[in-house]
Amino acid sequence: MNGTEGALAISTRPSPAGPVVLRLAGELDHDTGPRLRQAVEDALRGPGTGLVADLSALDYCDSTGMTVIITAYHRALAMGSSFSVGGLSPVMAQLFRVAGLDQILTLHPSVQDAVDALSGD
């Protein structure tokens, strides 16, 4: 699946190690959040599907975008799956820490670190 409408591009790819990687590029906000919700639903094929949000190309994330990410985390857990975030830029990592998301989500410095962590589950 590839989405490019609006200011957010979402691509989905299975990782050879098992988890599905959702790569977000652009802006995650009120207008683009519903597309991420749908991408998460599509990616969670069943219990045990690990999901990694690759935010390395995310330029902007408002409170709605953060809520969508938290909802994705809770949705994955409800389905018996894992959810992790990888590749945050220093600015986005600071934003997530200030908002307290580092207390809810597992944040990894790189997407590969996130994939490796979920592959060990």
C-alpha cells in the first residue's frame, strides 16, 4: 500500500525479520491522521503481527497525530501484536519526550533497532 494524498506519504513493507514497517513521510495531523489509522488496520493482519512506525521522514506531528500514534499502539496491543517507533529525528524525539510519549511507546533510535527488538518477541 502506498498513500501520497495530502502532506503525508505512507508506505507499508514487511520486514524479513517479521514485523511490518509503516514508513511515514511528511506531516501527520488532523487531515492526514485518518490515513494512518487505516494503514494500521490494514497492517495488523492478525495476532502477533509486530508493527514498526518508521518516523524517520516525519517532518511534523501535531497533537492529533500523536493521538493517532497512541491509538495505533493500543490497537496493536488489543490484537495481541507489538508496536514500536523507530527513527525519530532529534526534533521529533524531543517533541515525543516533552509530550510524554516516551512513557507510553517504545522509541528506538533507528528503524532497524525497532525491527530487531520486535523480532526478539
